[in-house]
Amino acid sequence: MYNLSQDQVSQYNEDGFIAPINVLSENEAGEVREEIERIEKDWPDELSGLGRNYVHLISPVFDKIPHNSKILDAVESIIGKDILVCGTTLFIKNPDKKGFVSFHQDAKYIGLEPYNWVTGWLAVTDANEENGCMRMWKGSHKEDLQFHNQKFNENNLLTRGQTVENVPIEKTSPVILKAGQLSLHHPKIIHGSGLNRSKERRIGFAIQSYIGCNVDQVLGKMYVQLARGKDTFNYHQHVKRPSGLMNNIDVASRKKANEELSKIFYSGSKKIGKF
Ligand SMILES: O=C(O)CCC(=O)C(=O)O
């Protein structure tokens, strides 16, 4: 059992995140990277734009991640034993690009209520200050949701370029992870990440998010899988786990899931971004 200790749960409640949690070996993380690069090579458009979402529905290698029992043990310590996976997203920063993630709170536009949910971020490559690891503003999850400026800026990896302005960088903590390690963060914590100044890709596999089965989607429709326990509320559409890499049926259901997700992301917005 890899449940969090009492101290770790207290730390999560106090800071709004917990890291590092050892999940995959370096080799296993390397296999995930290979799978990403195989898909990029053989199906060049598949993981770009909106296609960076719900990737666990098209590849058994990706599918294994949100169902990993070490992650689920830790998640159970935070949201309880009935756990649904309602999304995955690849956050890739290539060294020759200027990608960044503005400071934001996940709960602002995602429509998941109540906040009995947690986001996992698995480092597929090392993540450090040089290559633009996430930075968390400890304790900011204890405040209400903040105003977000919707900037739709070119290199921002967020859907609307949603930004909490004037975050004091010196009060934020870098989440430094080795490939295969995970962080877990709270729906309301203010976090973001800067440029990749290294010569290698920085790849994060976000499980956004693990929700308790009591969590509803108030803005649209979500495709979920039962990861542990029971879904006693049955609020969401359940979707099958993939039977192979890029099988037609799986690709079609992921397409539907992404169309619905896009409606949620841009609910109430006049403009649509590229993800
Ligand atoms: O990958 C990043 O740098 C940011 C990801 C993020 O904001 C998230 O997973 O909530």
C-alpha cells in the first residue's frame, strides 16, 4: 500500500500540493516517452491541439498511468476510496519553443464541483527549474477562486491563456521531479510554469483529474472511467479502456470525449483557443 502518511496528508492540506511521489521507474517513464514519440511519428496530428487531451483512451501504455495502483493509493488518501478518472493531458514543452503555463487555478473553468478532486502530474522526463517545472504558490488553495485575465497568448499552453496576475514568483515553490515521479495538487492552488531553457523536451502527463464519485460536471459532459471503488452517483458517461494502440473504436470515442471537453473548456467564452 502506498497511501500517504498522516504527515503527508497534513502537508497537502497545508500547502495545497505534495511531491515527489515515486510511481514509475526511469525505464517505465522512458516507455511512456517512446509511446508519445511513436504516435507523433506515425499519426502526426493525433497529439496536437485538442488531441493532447484524453490520451489514455487511445493507448494501453497511457491507460496504465491513471490506473496505476501506487498513484491511486495516494489519491485515495486525499479524496476517498471511490475514484473516477475524468481526463488526461500531455503538457509538452519543446526546447525550441516558447511554451509556458500562466499562473492559474484549475477549478476556475473546469466545472467540477464540489472540490473533492485532485490533479496528478507525472514527470515523463525530468522536470526542473531549467526546463520549466511547475511552480506552486503554497497555501493559495485556502483562498477563494481568483479573477483570471483571459489572454489567449500565443505560447501559453492553457486553453484561454487564463492568468492570475501579479503572483510573486519568490513565494512560489518549484516542483522538481525525476522522470517517473508524481505530484498531486489541489483544485484551487495557484500554479504555473515558465520556459524550457534546456536542450531537451520537458514532458508532463497530467491526470486532470481524479474525482470522487460525488463530483459533478456543472458545465457539460465528461467521459470517465472507474479507477477504484464504486460509482454510486453515476453522474457521468463511462468510457471503455483502450484495447490496443489507436484502435478505430477508441479513436472515435476519444474524439467525442474531446468535443465535449472543448465545450466545457470554452463554456461562456467568445473565443476558442488551440487546445
Ligand atoms: O505542465 C505544466 O507546466 C502545467 C500543468 C498544469 O497546470 C496542471 O497540470 O494543472
